[in-house]
Amino acid sequence: MSEEKEKHIFKQLFSFYFANSWTSFFTISYLLFFLYSALFYFDNVILAIKFLFYTFGLSTPLLEISYLFWGVIFIISLIIPFSVSIYALFILHNLWDKTKLQKKQKFITTVFVIILTTIIIISMDDIIRIVAKQDPLADFVQRNALEHRLMR
């Protein structure tokens, strides 16, 4: 993506979320909610990268196949909440500015997106906690002092 096109996209997003209308209260609230969510879950992306480096540091021939499966689920579960939060910022703009749906349909779709995104984030958070309790990941969880953070 070129730098000029990237600036154009961010300019469109900015003008959409901070429009001079009464709806900007809702768009700014939506923006703050999902932007905060993305910032909150950015730590999970860092944790996924740590896990990858931890795995590369191990002797992979000595690891069990269960480590591979639980590790993949762990990494995906860590990255999805952040990704969904970022993508939610673009969905609202695309829905309201680039579709030809009626306002009522756009509103219903917006509510559906908010509910679905929140359910995905909460589900992934629960999956992270379940996966982190598995034996193959116990050493990583202990070395990074994640027991209190993930085992709530």
C-alpha cells in the first residue's frame, strides 16, 4: 500500500469518526471502545511473539506433538482479540460510508457487529485461559509469570 493511499484511508477514517453531526457522539464512543480494546490486547501480540521465540529456543525434536497443537491455538487466541479490535474500526466506516443499505439496516448491522466482536473477544480471552492451563505450555506460563494474569 502506498504512503499516499494510507494517508487517504486514515483521513477518511478521521473525517468519519469526527464528523460534525450528532452521530459523532456514537462514532467516537465506538472508536474509543475498540481503540482501547486494541491497545489492551496489544500486550497479547507481544506475548505471542515471546512464545514464538521461546519455542524457537527449545529443541523441537524433543517436543511432543501436543505442544504444536496447543501452541498454535495459544498463538491464534492471543492474536485474534487485537486483530478483531483493529478491524472493527474499519468495519463501521465501510458499513456507513461504502454500502447502499438503508439506515435501519446499517443500524442493525452495526449493533450486530458490536455484539459479535465483543463475543469473539470474550471467547478468545476464555480460550487463552483454558489453553494456558495445558501441560505442554506450563513451563512457558511459569517462566513468564503468567499464572496470575491468565489463570483468573
